[in-house]
Amino acid sequence: NKIAYEEKNKNLIKLKRGLYETNENADPLTIANALLSPSYISFETALAYYGMIPERVYAIKSATFRKNKIKKYKNDFGLFLYQDVNPNAYPYDINQIEIDGTKIQIASKEKALLDLLSVISPRNNKKELMDLLFDDLRIDEVMFDELDKDKLIKLCDLYSSKTLNILKQYLEAKHDQ
């Protein structure tokens, strides 16, 4: 009864069953980690956070593993999506940042890009991959060139993805030049 009373009086904001927030101005990124654990911010959300894509994202997308389906939560703070990534790749290259005094888990730029590429329909060659990166996803080419190529190559091996195999071959060829 007390929870229902506090919720009715807007002292508690329901995030999901059994989980509430008291701050109506909480950053949605801080809520994403709390809704489903383990998880970390990734995909387009992390790329937008780092300024690598020009679009604003409307759903907060996070990576998780062994959930076997896309999990979805909608509440007053927005839409939150959780998608599996390869469990072998999951624990690597996750940064911890602080927003409004709350520590959150977020993929590095390199990891967010690879997470996204690993769940998109496979590409068959370098041209298709470059079209995807720079035309469809509109990745900033200057920022792409500034990514840690050695880290990308190393992380590609952790996924089972045809697209990432093509990316790895491209990066290795570029690295050898």
C-alpha cells in the first residue's frame, strides 16, 4: 500500500515490477544498467554518446548475454532494449563512467561498433561493409580512423560474425600498408 501511495503521489516512479526511481530527472543511461543485469550500454546508444553517429537515439540499447531474445522495457524515462552479444565477447572492453554521481557500464567506442556490426545482417564484402559503416550507419569517418585498430582486430576474434571477419581483414590490410 505504501508503494502504491508513493507512486500515486509521484514520489516513486516505476521502472519495472519491483524497481523504482525517486529522481524524476534521472539520466536514462543510469537507469539502463539497473533495469537488467548484467548489461552495459552499447550499439547505437554508445556510438551516439561518443559522437560517432549524427543521429539522436530514441531507445537506450544495451548488450547482455544468454537472454535468448531482445528484452524490452518502457517506462517514464524511455524505451530500453537489451540484446544478446556473443558471450565470449561480452566481458571485454567495457568502460565505467559516472553520470550524476552514478557509475554506469558502457562499451568502448570500438566495442560498441563491433557489438552493432555483430547483430546486423551479414555483409559479403568490403564494399558492402564500407557502405554500411559510412552511408547507412553514418559513422564519422575521421572518428573511425582514430579508433584503436589493434584493439578492433583483437576484439573481432571474440565474435562469430562474417561481417566482423571482413572488417578484420580490411583493418589488417590497412595496417600492413
